[in-house]
Amino acid sequence: MSETQKVRLWTRQDIKSLEELKKHGVIRIKSDHLEEKFDAISGYIIKLYKWFVNAADQRNPKPSDVEFPVWCSISEENMLRPTEDTVVYVLEVDPSEIIYFDGVKWDHVLNHLYIPKDQADEEAYKKEMASRGHTNLFVFLDEATAHFYPRERKQVMDSWIRIFDIDEWNIFRVQANLWEIRQDMVVDILYAE
């Protein structure tokens, strides 16, 4: 039996993660990491990340002691570069541990928008919303107005699962997530120059 071909990924993490890796042999993303990184909008981001965790867990079961995924790039060309307070881990990972998704579609989730199946579905959705008198498609999940639109809210949120449908495989659209970074995955660490 041949060894599984590993996939190379890149992820930029806070420089403090080096100590976590050294001490525990693993890096896991926790809510306090997200709160520090996203500051004023952390509550908003964490809510969407929790949706992602639940959806991704259905595709690739999450270890019970993991809170949030580790965001990764699938290419060196398109990776986030290391900065003064960060490092980039170069990883080699078993394909069975990777959750691929479409980053452009993830932007729809971040903006609380419907993700269409294709161009025809997008046109049909816009026509349907216009026929219901909806001109602002951003209000369906807004905390102040969502209770007025339960049907529309469900329709938008049900469409989000399409982030895992990759229609165009390229380094600018496709992103990857892992549940954790283990020491055995790390093949290099890049520092800011």
C-alpha cells in the first residue's frame, strides 16, 4: 500500500502560535483568538464561523476539543504573507483532513447574501425577490429586521452550503480549512523580512 500523497497548504497565524505549537504540539483556533484578531466585529465573525463549523463538521467531522477551523491558502502565490506579528506555516497535510471551499462564495456568507447555484438561479432569485417587493437583499439576516423575513432568511442561509461546491478550481477562489495544525504537518515556518 502506498503512502497517501500529501497536499501543501499555507496559513498565516499570530506569532504567539509558535509557543503554542512548541508547548502543546498543536495549534487550535479558539474564540479568544478571533476576538483579538477581529476586535469590534468579532461577534459578527464568530457567529458566521460557528455556522461554518457546523456545516464543515458534516463533511469532515471535527474533533470534540476544536472550536474553529484554521484558514489556509492552497498556493504559495496567493497566500497571506508573514507580517511583523505573524508567521506563515507551510504545511503538508493528508487530503482527508482538508475542507475545501469557495472563498468568493464565502464572501456571500460574510455579507449575508444568497449564493446562487448558477447564473439562471441568480436571475430567478432576484426576480423572485423583486416580485415580493424586496429591493434591499441585505436585510434578511440583519438583527434589527430579520424577524420580518423568516422565509427569506431561511432561503439565504440554506444557500450557504454551496460554499463547498467548487465550480471553478483556481488559487484565487479556492481556500482550505483544517481543524488543527499539528507539529507533524509543519514543513517550514516563514517569518517577515
